[in-house]
Amino acid sequence: MNKNAPIGVLDSGVGGLSVLKCLHQLLPHEDFIYVGDTARTPYGTRPEQEIRGFVAEIIDWLAAQGVKEVVIACNTLTMLGVDSLKGDHKFPIVGMSKGEKLLLEASKKKKIGVFATPFTISTEAHKKAILAADPTAEVYPMPCPKYVPLIEGEQFDSPELPAAIAEYAAPLKEAGIDALILSCTHYPFIKKQIEAEFGPEVTVIDPAEATSYLAIDALKEIGALREDGAGKVTVCGTADIDRVRRLAERMLPVEDCQFKEINLADK
């Protein structure tokens, strides 16, 4: 495996930029190619087989760019099963961490909230992972269907955003949670607003860091970790690259990034 090959990062839209931010901070020597399928986002309302087809198309495109690893920076896609998305590719594919260890370390009362998309909540994957690690924990899942359209639509200053945050937070505040995980990669875009709604007694966790360490471990296993040089970041979108750049400014040093609109059919 070529140590100097880039790392691929993919998502259905811009949410995975929050994971790319963490990866870039922890792996400054690495080159990254990010693909957000902004032409077909959101994926959540589409049939599973169609979603799998889209992901396979992105992974094939990244493979053609010569990547040494792919990070699936999306909880919904991770729930489909990382191994089932790998196909015939030889490079490692890493999905999102469920963050159960971080949550249990942060929660003194063992009352834990989960913010995620309706699909991710429906799998109960996070609840099962937390209870497997500590059966005494109480888990309060909350589907948050309004967040992604507001974030993708850049509605950060709209009255709808704080109203949605208050709506989804209310039952978890009433339950007395003291730790909350943002189990959708879009949600770190509004982490500060969510933290303000819950107050200092609730620790809000972004699983991007734990995911990044999974990616690092996978590279170490195949001896492909790059340890020198200055890495480059290329951010690709399948549509609306100007909007992708604006949203990337909230996560990345965009002056160090290259932005491209791509056609996944062009290898």
C-alpha cells in the first residue's frame, strides 16, 4: 500500500465535513479527497438498495483516484454495514464510531441521550452498543428529522433552528440526561446551539474523534500511515460546489482546500 496515497471520505452531503475536520487535524501529513453527493442528498428517504448503489458508485470513484482507505462519514450509511459496502476493494473501509465508551465516561448518572436521523434511531444500534457496554445505563433516543434540511439549507440564523433544537431537547431534559451524542455528522454544525440549549450539566459528544482514531488504527494495521510532508485536502461535490464551500468554511481552513464539482461517472 502506497503511504502517500490519499484517504477518501464520503457522505451523502456536507455533514461528513465535520469528520474531515477532525481527520485533518489528527493527520496533518495525509492527503484527503472528500466526496459529498450533493446532487442526490438526502439519502434518508430513498430505498436501501438505491442508497447502496449510490455508495458503491462513490467508493468506485474514490478507488479510481487511488485512495488507500475510505472513511464513511455518515451514521446512516454506517448502519447499512461497512463490510457489506466494501465490495471487491482491498483498502480498509471505516464507518462511524457509536461513541459508547465516550458517553459512559462522560455520564455520571448513566442517563444518555442520542440525537440522530429517524433511520439511525430505528436501527437501535447506538442504544444496543451503550447497553452492551453498561446494562445499567438508561438510553433516550431522539429522532431529529428537521436538522439536516436546516443545515443543508444554511438556515443557521433562522427562527426554525432554535425552535427545532428546543423541541428535540425538551424530552431529554425532562428525562435528566447528562450526556448526549450527536449521531449524525451534520449535527456538529450546530453543536454550540445544542450545548447552549442543554446547559453545562450535559456533555455533548461528537463521535468524529473516535471515528478518526478507528481510521488511524486501520492505516497502522496495513503500514500505510504517512508521517511527514504537508497534506492536501480536496473537497468534491456532485452539485452546488459554491454552497459546499460556504458550509466547509464552518469546519475547515478553506484557504488550504481545493474545491471541485465532479461527475461520478468520470473515473
